[in-house]
Amino acid sequence: MPVSIQILIIATTVAKKRLSLAIEIALCKAVFFRDGRRMLQNLTLTNHDAQEDWRPTVSTETAVVLSNKAVNGEYRRLVMSCSALAASAEPGQFFQLLCPESAGEKPFLRRPMSVYGMRKAPPEVEFLYKVTGAGTRGLETLVQGDPLDIFGPLGVGFKLDLSWRSIALVGRGAGLATLAPLASMAAQAGIHVTAILSARRPDLLVSADLFRNCGADVVGVTDSEATSGPANVEKILRGLIAGRGCDAFFTCGSSRLMRVLQRLAAEFGLVGQIAMEQQMACGIGLCHCCVRDFNMNGDIVSRRVCWDGPVFDLAEAMP
């Protein structure tokens, strides 16, 4: 091998290691900035007030795998024991997972993963994932008792208005994992849920039982049955609005469905929220890798999905 190529390979390797170290340092700084800033502000209060008001919101910890099983032909469910802080994640938030190596592959960055479920006693957190690359191939190798470094909960989650009586959740593919914990949150608030689940085939409609167990009305639409097109989903939603009624839309996983919801929300004066899917690096807003454009009152504004979201106002989202 020519000396010039050897030098290039060495330089590239060193650069990657330095970038990885820089990102880890940035993570530590950002956690301090996000929570430390609040602590510094609290110093202006009395000691008693500072103790009462301040608490950390993010942690980097080693969780322990409780189970890691396939739920169908494409998706797997990872359940882990964690701290109470990690288990306090809100629907729509995400974690950065330090995926293990597999078959000689070493993921360069952490992988962002939406929360699929959480339990406070005992504290647990769940993720639903599809094996598609080096990171998720590493996750697939995990067995009960294995450790996994997790960083979170991160981002802005879904919000519910307690005056709502009925909401519609519309998701496709992995987006259903993001919406799933919202069904439980709505049930606890006494809000009825209609869940429209979209997938390529009926056997890939994940979370249907989870939604039903939360008291939701579940409507499955699939490509193989020619029922997942925007026109049919719009027909279902119009029937819901005319019948039971609907106070808000929530969606994740499909730009086509997002546009349908935006149009109906504008027509009927409804509000909505969308969890945006985007590639990320740091997960805390420093690297600007996940920037997307949003339409805010007619102005196109760039926002960071990991920091300003991943949940945004439905009306502001752009494909």
C-alpha cells in the first residue's frame, strides 16, 4: 500500500476518534448547561427554594437488558431496567443509545431511539426498533443481563390538553412506536383515542394490542389491502370528526399522512402535534445535524429536531 494512502487512513482514524471525544465532551457540557443553568438561577432563591425547585432532567447511565424479543418479522422490543430518572421519560421523548459492536461493526455515534414504554415501579424503559444498520444490528445481539449505555430522556414530548375529550393518533411503521405511550397517557387523562395504524402488511401493524389495551379504537390500514392511501385515511378521519368528534391530531412516520392531517386541521380548526423523524448526531442541539425547516406564520425557520422537538406543532411542519 502506498505511503500516502497509509497516512490518509491514519489521519482519518485519528480525526474520527477526536470527533467522537469532542461529542462526548459536548454531551457533558450540554447536560450541565441545560440543568446547571437552572441551578445557577436557583442560587438567587433561598436555600430551601433551591432544594425544592432544582432537579436533573437527563442522565447518562448503564441500563440492564431485561428482554430483547421479536414482535413480528421486522421489529424487536427492547426492555431495560433503569434509573427512576430515565423511567420518567414523557411520550415523544427519546434516548441516545450507545449500541454495541456486532460482527466487526462499531457504530460511530449513539443512535436516537423514541421511547416505546416506561414504568416507574420498578423503573423500566422500552424501545421498539427495526434492524436496519450497524447500530440496530448491535442492539439485536443484546440478551438478558447485558448492560447498555443510555443517555436521556431528551427532547420535547407530546402535550395533552385536559379539556379534550377525543384525539386521533395516525402513524406508520416505526412512527407507531413513538405514538404508543401517548395512548396510555391519554387514557389516564380520560381522553378517548382513535388510532389509525398504517403499514405495508397486516402482520407489520405493531402496537395494535397495546392501543386496544388502553381503550383505543384501532383502525388498521395497509398497502397490501390498498387501504393505506391518503384518500382512504382522510375518509376515515372525516367520519371520526362527523361522528364522535375529534379535538386534536397526533402523527409520526409519514409525510403523506402529515399533509392529510394538516389540511383537515386547517379545515376544521383543529390543533395537532407531530413527532419528526430525523438523523441525529449529538442529540442535544450542539452539532446542528438534525436541522429542518418549519413554516412559522409564513416565515421559513430552521430548527433543531433534537432540541426544539422532536415534537412540533403540526401546522408548522414541512415535508
